[in-house]
Amino acid sequence: MKKRVPVSEIMSRDLVTLTTADDLVYAEELFKKNRIRHIPVVATDKIVGMLSYTDLLRISFADAVDEHEESVDTMVYNMFTISQVMARDVVSVTSQTTIKEVAQFLASKDFHALPVVDNGKLVGIVTTTDLINYLLDLY
């Protein structure tokens, strides 16, 4: 098995992001349209939070809505802002952090995605799915 492989080898670079000015209806649409579970919240290129699909599920009955359905019941979403729902204390890694270090970190925490930040700028995101796919490619 390869050692010291940087996370830049497996991270997603084609980022879907939100701002605090966006609303939760739009966030829900992005989650479903892109079939993702984590979206960094940014101000310019700087990360200010992380919104997960689980965060939305906590405040709504979104799991009762078909994933492929385009319309969303917006009543609950209009009661909250992205700033109120997102995680603010975001832990990040650099693109040179090793895949092993990322795997060890995610295995010990209650979240499943890490933003990748170089020189204060968001450059990617790595998820547990990225790690699993990497391992599958090795075998």
C-alpha cells in the first residue's frame, strides 16, 4: 500500500458551495441535484461553516421527501437561516495532509467530511466516501 499519499490525490476539487446569504431551500436543491451530503459555506474563498444534509434533516421531515423530487416543503426551511443551521467550528486539513491522517481523523470524529484549505483558501473537500473509493481502487 502506498504511504504518504496527500489528500489532494482523492479530494473533490469541483466544489459546490453556499454562502450565508443563500437559503435552506436552495441548499436542499443543491444536495439533491448534486447527490452530495456536505456543502462548505464560504465568504469569498474562505470557509465559514459546513452544512450537511443531516443538519437539514434535524430541522425538517426532508427524509420523507423523495430524493429525486424537485419540490421541497419550504415552510420549515423559511424559519431558519444557513448561519443558524451550519456547523461553525470547522476543522480543515491542507492538500498535503496524508490520506492516512485524514482517515484516522475522520474515524475518530462524528462527522464525515473535511474541507481542504491551503493558505486560507478553500481548495477542495474530502469525505469518507472519497476514502472508501480510494481503498476500493487499491484492491
